[in-house]
Amino acid sequence: MDFSITTLLALWGALLSSISLWVIIYRGLREKGKVQVTCFIGGLIQGKRTSKEDYLVFRITNSSNKTVVIAKIGATLKKRQFAVASKNLPQKLHPGEQVTEYTKDLSPFRHDGLKYLWAQDAVGHIWKVNKPNMERLKEYT
């Protein structure tokens, strides 16, 4: 088989462009935004006073290397979904930053149909509380 310099350069160019395409795709998949949502039941401390009421507390952390805007938090039941009124949302979270929200409304735990708690970003992606965290919360009721 006879290879001319033109054929070798064309093959070399095709190989390099294929490698660079795969690197771009890999980086795009790897740098996808990631948000961690954890929830717990707890009280609040305000100055020297502590609350006697329980609150549902959401901690939302941006664990990616891109900025994410968190728009709302809420819960999904078997037959419906609702958002929690929040004071600090929407909030822009830079990499490594977090925001904490809380509510006195514990009504999702009074329903057997609680599926999961979530935070939603500005583009509509829903970030769910993980299953072990949900199991610990369901023990509260």
C-alpha cells in the first residue's frame, strides 16, 4: 500500500481532531453542575433564645465548578407537589457556596405519600434529597 505525505497528514489531522472532540465531550460531561440537598428537623437559635418549635431545614450546596442559581425548594407527594415559601431564594451559588432555608410547615411528614424533598435550579433541574437522608427524615414522624 502506497501512502503519500498528503494521505498521512490527512490521517494525522483526523486522529488529532477526533481526540480533541472526545476531550471536549468528556470535559462537558464532567463539568456538569451538581447540587447537594440535605434536610433535617431541628430548632433555631436566635440570640440567647432557642425555639421550642421544630423546623424543616434545607441546606443546598453547590458542589460543582460552575455557578448555579437555586430558584425554589419543595416536596413531592404521591398525588401532588408543592413549593416552600423561602426568604433567601432565588440565590446564586458560586462553586462551594451553600444556602440554608427553613420552614415551620412539617405537613409533608403528616402524609404517607411523601416521596422526596427537593431544590430546583433556575433552568428547571430538580435536585433531590438522597434516600438515606429521606429515610432519616421519615423516622421523625
